[in-house]
Amino acid sequence: MSRLSEFVYTRRVSYADTDQMGVVHHAAYVVYFEEARLAYLREAGLPYRELEERGVFLPVVELRVRYRRPARLEDLLHIRLRVADLHRHAFTLAYAIHREDTLLVEGWTKLAAMNREGRLIRLPEDLVALLSPAPNGKPADS
């Protein structure tokens, strides 16, 4: 398992993501955030499936999205993800979606650690280590 200072997930806009005008539907960006989050955990060596098998669930408890410019069919998007905040029971991830050098969307999700019964639990130590900043206060590179 390794810490990543910033993670970039790349995907191409599909027809299913767009509305009748060929513009990415606003709800699709939330799915892009989730895809990037799952890819981040997998790349860092702690797949979400493994957490669930251990009885740790990470539901989104807060979400914010700010739309700046539209993405369109076939655009190649780069979703940048970084850890913005970390607490005992929850953490916040910040996202920025770009098409080349153009910022299209920014947002964040706050995820809380819960057990199978939906009760709040502490984040597992290995997940905290993955999400924690390096000793100098900056996230560590892999």
C-alpha cells in the first residue's frame, strides 16, 4: 500500500453520459468522482472491495459540485483527486475535472466509515495511513 499525493484518473465521455444536446449530464460527474475514488484506492493497494469484506463501508455523507464549463461527447477527461481532510471517522476528497488545461468541474465528497449495521466506526489504521499527510505536512508520493 502506498500514499499518493495526487491521483489522476482518465476517462472518455460516453454517449450514455450526455443529454440530448451532447453535453455531459450534471449527475454523471458524481459517477466520475466515484470512479476516480475507487481507482485511487485500488492503485494505492487498498481496493474498496477489500474494505467491504472487512466490514468497513464508506458511504458519501456530503457532496458538493461546482460546474464551470461543460464536457461533451468523446472529451478525454482527467479527474484529479486529493485528500482534503481527515478525521477519526471520516475523510474528504477534493476533485478537479479537466479537459486538457481547462477546468470543467470541481467538487468534494465526505465519506464516513460505517459498519454493516450503519453505525459510525473509526477509519481502519491502514486507510488512515494511506490518507494521512507525510511528516512534513504534505501528502507523500508513492
